[in-house]
Amino acid sequence: MVRIMSARENILCVGLCCLDIVSLVSHFPKEDTDQRCLEQRWQRGGNAANNSTVLGLLGAKAAFLGTIADSHEKRFLLDDFAKYGVNTEKVVVCKGCECSTSFVILSRASASRTIIHSNKNLPELSVDDFAQVDLTPYQWIHFEGRNVANVAQMIKLVREHNKGLPQGEFITTSVEIEKAKPELEALIPLVDVVFVSKDFAVFKGYSNMAETLEGVKAMAHPGAVVVCPWGEEGASACQGSEVMVCSPAFPPANVVDTLGAGDTFNAATIFALAHGSSLEDSIRFGCRIAGAKVGVIGWEPLRGLLGSGTLLLKKEASLAT
Ligand code: ADP
Ligand code: FRU
């Protein structure tokens, strides 16, 4: 199992923050038609930003590190991080840049989320930006799989930092391999915990979770944890030579918003692992929280549903026995 690292509780999420302009429609539109949506909203998005939201909702000390444009959307994004208790002190504000944006179509009929992303000139986080950050407060650093060459260097900096610490104090590293891009593979051998999405798995030619775990385990470092969420089928995970563990999905009565389901699963699983839960309990916790997420619109209603993350973890452990 992943070691419980230390008494430090801070979890840093490194990656994208963008603006999601989300339109809820009754049916996905036909090309070249004109329809009115049921609802439209602005939402802070980006995988790492979403991870930190969920960690904040669970009561973790979450921090976000990434670039944000110095445009008029900046206030909205930073205020929204604050609403979820996410620390943004280390965010790199980029002058003269435009906000990275996604147009998202949520279909009520099919529960699909279709994303059209745009980034005009917002730079990725540099290794220098990362090197400025004091890593001492962090128990866990999660990297979104993007900006590969720089992120590989950042992970190496964390490993260097770990060399100066007693073993029980190491910072755990994780990475999310989500998009169907071959260059992401280079990050797999570098971390303690790898999250591999169904999209990446299918792109690699794997047809189910078990095949994906076998294939990715062979690329990961020995003893690494590999986790694979698979939509309505739930999730599976393995570590080293131990047997694969599985969790079903926990579908809500109505699936209304699947935007960020994977981000929710990954964050909740990290939360559980960081609190010392077993791998099996952790992915079941991830599926349970992701199931709750897809049953509500946006993030805010989760606040009432979740309550204290540590109490939820205790409940999860007692359900398992
Ligand atoms: P992504 O958002 O990256 O496409 P997935 O579709 O693999 O991610 O979903 C991640 C997790 O979210 C799944 O493991 C599952 O637990 C949960 N989930 C996703 N869709 C549903 C659904 N329709 N019903 C219940 N749980 C879901
Ligand atoms: C959801 C998400 C959105 C964002 C998009 C970027 O996982 O992070 O919030 O617009 O993916 O790829």
C-alpha cells in the first residue's frame, strides 16, 4: 500500500486552471442548428483546478499551482478557488495573456460532456516557477499529465527533495495520464501513483481495466500504484505483485453533470490514500464521491452532500469490514 507519509496534510495539485463556459442542453445539437440552452454558467475548470476543488470540499489542505492570465477572468477564478479553501499563493499570474477557456456542452439526454478547449497564449508552468516553491509543507504532489518535459523535471525536483528526508517523510507523487497523447507515457515511470484514464487506455489499445493495469504496470516503477477509472464500470487498481482490486461505480438516481467526474475520482482517491486507507477502500471512496458528483450540477451542491472527508473515510472503512 502507499505509505502514509507524514503528519503533513497539504496536497498540491499542479496543472491547468481555465474558465469553463458550460451550457446545459436537452439534446446534443445537430450541426448548423440554433437552440436555446436550459442553463449556462461560468465554472472554474482544468483538471488540477478541479482536483483541488474536490480536495477542498473533502476538507484537505489543498493548494493549486499553475498559470493564470492577468485578464478580467482572473478575479472570478481566484475567488472561486478561495470559496473551496484552495491555497493559490503560488499561482503564476501571466501578464498580457488571455484566459484559457473551454466551451462545454452538457447533454441532459445522454449525460455526455463535450469540451472544446482554447488556449491562445497562456504559457505552461515552467521548471523555474516550480523550483521557486518551498516543497516542505507538502505531503503529496499531484501532477496533471501535460507540459511533459517540464513536469518530468518538476517530478525530479521532488525526488531530489525527498533524498534529504527520512523515508517516512517523503512527498508522494502522482500523475494523471488522461489525454490520448503518446508523449504522456514518459511520465509513467517517474511517480508513486499513476492514474490512467479510459481514453488513454483505449488509445493504447487496451480494452478493459485489467489489461490497462497490466500494460501500465510494466511501464511504471516497481511498487508503484496504478489506478484506472472506467466510467460507469467503476475503477480498478494494483500495486506491484499484489492482486488487482476493483470497485463498482455508484450511480446516482439521475446522472446530470459528468464534467470533472474523472477529476473527482482522482482527487477523492488521493485523499483516501493520503489518509492511509487501503487501495481497495481508496478507489471505492473515489467511485463513491465521483458518483455523488455526477448526480449534481457543478461543485457547490457537493458541499452539503459530503461533509467531513475524514468521517466519510471512516464510514467507508467500516462498510468494507
Ligand atoms: P472522465 O471524467 O475522465 O471521463 P470517467 O468517465 O472514467 O472519467 O469517470 C471517473 C469515475 O467517475 C468512474 O470511475 C466512476 O466512479 C464515476 N462515474 C463516471 N460516470 C459515472 C456514471 N454515469 N455513474 C456513476 N459513476 C460515474
Ligand atoms: C474536466 C476539465 C474541464 C476543462 C477540461 C480541460 O476534466 O478539466 O474543467 O475545461 O477538462 O481539458
